[in-house]
Amino acid sequence: MGLSATAVGALLGLGIQVYSNALRKLPFSRHPWEHVVGMGLGVVFVKSLLKWEAQQEQDLDKLLQRAKECNERRYIDAEDD
């Protein structure tokens, strides 16, 4: 997963930079260092997006577990009355 995320991020950054140059009607490799920076930023973006998604999944699991426990307590307390 890490290698594919890195590749997707690098391609995303490179694609955005090439598209930006194409929109401005500049040569595709006008400043090659901008491609490297764009690829790096793309990798950082995709990696942080994956970390955020994993954190959201963990938070959702905790929330669902808490709701399940509350519902069980409510059902058990209702039977005791």
C-alpha cells in the first residue's frame, strides 16, 4: 500500500505541474525542479490522506462500539424495571 500510495502521489503532483504548464502554454519541462517539488507535495498529500482515512475509520469504530454499549445498557436497564 505504501509503494502504490507513493506512486499515485508522485503521478498526481507531476500531472498537476504538467497541466499547469500546458494551461499557461509553456514548455512542459520549463523548470524541472518544479516537477520534483510537485511530486513531493503529491506524495505528502496522498500519505496524509491515507493516515486521515485510517484515523477516521478508527474513530468510527470507537463511536459505533460506544453506541452499541449504550444501547445494550439501555435494553438491560429497561428489563430490570
